[in-house]
Amino acid sequence: MDTGYQLGERFEDVIRSATGASRVDVREELQELWSGYGKILRVGLEEGASATVVVKHVRFPDGGTHPRGWDTDLSHARKVRSYEVETAWYRDWSHRCGENCRVPRFLAYERDGDEILLVLEDLDGAGYGARRAMVAWEEVEQCLGWLASFHATFLGEVPEGLWDVGTYWHLATRPEEWEVLDDAALKAAAGVIDGRLTGARYQTLVHGDAKLANFCFSEEGDAVAAVDFQYVGGGCGVKDVAYFVGSCMDEAGCEEREAAVLECYFSALVGELARVRPEVDGEAVEVEWRDLYRVAWADFHRFLKGWSPGHWKVNGYSERVVREVVANLAER
């Protein structure tokens, strides 16, 4: 059913050209982009290579509408850059992802002033039509396996065209949240924590926003793909792992499952490195990144506590992890 949403003739021409369709229509508005920067749409195709595609239609607003009030020039510049990075990711990098770290196929891109059109494969039509608000352990394993494959695939790569440092919360890009952070010990240690992560010997590409909502599952839950690459860039893989766990487990789960999470992820990572990067010492990567898991957790907690100190993720487990990390840094 046509929703009446207008992409404009120029953008419709791009979609038709990329898909071979004779006609396109916006069938569904899937999601509004953060802070009112546009929409994600499902577009129907007549006589096209597939029945539908997914389109990210970005429109840079004149003024911000951030739900937590972080409407600043820095915030706007970060978002604009994030869409440029996502375009570069799909155009120049995404084709290297295999079935073990499945992503949507890139079809087309167009920019017209303050509007961006990104045309992608519809993962629902490719068998990844399920979304999860809550996950069973087997589905957690699927996501950790995806992350392990992704990190193995891009280990050692220079993130050309992407963020030099991936993730949306790293210290250099969040000075405002650091400034208002009401935790003196964590605030003082923030630079050292950041330095441990950015100075790690083994670097890869990190997804940068690997929350549960950005994973698309098969109906049986035995396969998974990932979307939303606005903050993909350089980093050590456990940044994604810590962030993912915090997105889908409560305080008790984060603590009780920590050992199982790390065993699952590193088992998959070492196996994937042996398969796709046999010249890399997988055990050495594991030793370094295991030691950085809680450091990565503390790094995100630093951002979160400055950005939204009342957030549900600011819990006892995270506070205990941070106290341990800060104490260990002081002993070095």
C-alpha cells in the first residue's frame, strides 16, 4: 500500500535505475531516524530485481529535536558525518562481509543538498525478517558470532572513509557529556581508559552501535544479520561486545553471563581468525582483548553517566566494573 510519502522524482529515478523497476512506491515507514533526521522506508518495486528495497532517506533539519536535549552544533556535525560514514561503509567496505557477518547488499546512493538517499537490500525478503526485544541465549550466541566474524574479517584494517575511532560514545567525540559527568574518579580516569582502548595493539573495524535493535534474525533464530553502520570505524572488538551485552541483558544477566559471553565470543573469534586470517595469532588477540573487556565497559559507562545519569543501564554491576577498572589503572 502506498503511504503517500514523497521521495521526489530524482530519488525515485535512482531507485528505478538501481533495481530495474518500472515503478516504485513507498509502502511502509519503518523507522524515524534519531532526532528527526529522516526516515527508513520500505519501497515496493514493480518489475524490479526484487519485490522491495529498504531506503534510508536523510533530511538534515534546520534545528535539532534531540529527545534528551543534546541539540548542539557538535551533535549536528557528528550526525551529518555519521551518514557520510555509513555511505562510505556500504559503498566501499560492505561487500567484504560474508554470510557469517551478513549485512544488507548496497544498491545505490545519491545526495541532493541536505538530503541523502541510501538504497539497500531488504533483509526481510532475504530471510532475516524477525526482530527481538528480548533474546534467548542461543540468539545471544548468534550475535556474538556475527561480531566475532566481523572483527576477524577487518582485523588490522585502516578505516579509510570511516570514523578513525568507531562508536558514537568515544571520549574525543563526547566532550560535553564528559564535562557534566558527576563522578570525579571516572572523569579523571577517562583519558587513560580511552588510551588503553585506542592504544591496543590489535585493532579492527567495530560496528559502533551493535545494540540488539540493530540485529535482524531469521524466523528460527539460527541466523542473524546487522544494520545501521553510522558509527563504524577503528577500534578493538570488545567495545562492540560490551555494548551489545548491555543492550540486551539486565544487571544480573550481565554479571552472571559475563564468563559465558567472553567464552562464546573468543571461541568464535579465534576460529574465524584461523579461517580468514591464518597469519594472525588469534590467541594473542584474545589475551589482549579479554583484558580490555571491562575497560570497554567502563568507557561506555563514562559516556552514559554523563549523557543520562538516570538511565537503567547505570546499575550496580556497571558501577562495580568501573570501580575495579579505575583501581587497576591507578595501580599500573
